Amino acid sequence: MFQDWKIKIKDNPQVSPHLLWDVDKSKIDWEKMKVFVVERVIERGDENDYYAIFLLYGGPEGVREIVKKAVFNDPKDEALARVLFDLKKKDLECYKRRLLRKKRLGC
């Protein structure tokens, strides 16, 4: 889906400010907050936001590794992330946590 990402990042895309409305942009540590930023882009971002995180985090493969650590509250966001980055449920930490929680609760 993002085959042209190397061409698109030449425009130096930026993550949309509305995605990080609750963060002081002057103090944001893009590396420490990478999981949070990627979650927000998947939840509410547009195509340019994806190109921006590719630029920040090493292309689709770098973002794919971050997605594995993300926690998605909405199953639709989780499904979108799996499709976009060709992941299986078992690849996602949030899926593993859900299984453990169900096991502990006896569900």
C-alpha cells in the first residue's frame, strides 16, 4: 500500500497537530513517544501522517515493529494495523495481553 513512501517523504511530511492535541509539542520526545505517536496515527491519521511516521521511524518496516508494541482500544484500529503492516494477531502485544487477561479471569 505504501510502495511510494520514499518519494512521499521527500516532501518532509509532519504528523498532524490535531493528533497530538494533548501533548506539548515543544517538549515531545519523538523517540520515547513512538508507540503513542504510531497509535494516534493509526487511530485518527491520514495518508500524510503515515508518511510522517515512516520518515521518523525508519519506513514501513520500522513502523511495523512499533505497531507490534502498540495497544489498540478499538478492535477496528487493531484490524487496520494488522492489514496495513501484514501482521497476525499473535504478533501484537495487545492481543497477547488480552489472552492472558482472559486466562486469568477464566473467560
